[in-house]
Amino acid sequence: MTEDLEALRPAPFLETDRLLLRPFTPEELEAVAAGEAVEHFAAGFPAPEDRDVARESLLAGGYFSTESVYAPLAVLEKASGQVVGAAGFVGPPIDAELEVVGSLTADRRNQGYAQEAMAALLGVAFADPSVTAVRASVPEDSTPAAQVLLAAGFLRRESPGPEIDYVLSRPA
């Protein structure tokens, strides 16, 4: 029952010093899924992984694609007003863990944006008392993603697949 109530929480609007993370509009999500550029999308957005997340969200249906706490979020750079990436959760917790995903356009990397977005998402994740950990899976060759996760306190965990699994337990 708690899981059902948790899913009914509205999608968050998260603000950091330089970013606004907000739900995609239905039109933006359709454009991302189709791999189309929209006027306020930064060059290089959406990336292939963004298209995959958008397609999965659309398959999940209206509420879960744009309004749920688990909906993917557009990462807007406040200074430019452009969507420079996407971030959020894959879906509701599984075995009390939430899986976090995210991406940034190449020209916005190495500026601390990923750390800002991650901190905001962890706040949302651990606001749910049923979440005991947050996890992320990244390709072996994704050193920048691994660095963001390690800087946020995630630890590497053994996984059977081709990706490396990282986990951050609920803070004490």
C-alpha cells in the first residue's frame, strides 16, 4: 500500500544553484523518444540513452511518464534556459532500492552539473522511508559516470551483467 501511495506523489521540481530539474512535458517526451531536437534543447540532446528512457516512460503510460515521482526529469540549465540532459529514476523501488539514471550533453560535462543533479535526486529518493538504497548501473567504459557516483558516496557492488553496479545505502 505504501508503494501505491508513493507512486501517487507528483513529479518533483528540483532546483540547485545552476539547474532546474522538472518533469518533461508530454510533447518534450515525445520529441526525446523520437530523437528530435526542440528549440530549447541544447545541441547534443537527446542522446541515445535519453531516447531509450523516454520510450520506456511512454510505454508506462501518461501518469508515469510525466507526473509521477518516478518520471524522467528534464535537466535545464538556468543560465541558458536549455534542456542539457535528463535525470531521474527508472521506476518505483525494487527490493527497497531505487535506480537512478542521468545524462548530460557533452559540452556541459565536467562542470559539476551531474553532482548537483545527483544530490537533488538523492534527496527525493531518501525522502521515501521505504527506500533503503539507491543504485546505478554504468557501462565499464563510463569513467565520468563512475566518478560522479563515487563522489556522491556510492560504492561499487558486484553484478553479473556487463555493467558495473554502484549502491548508496540510506544515510544513518
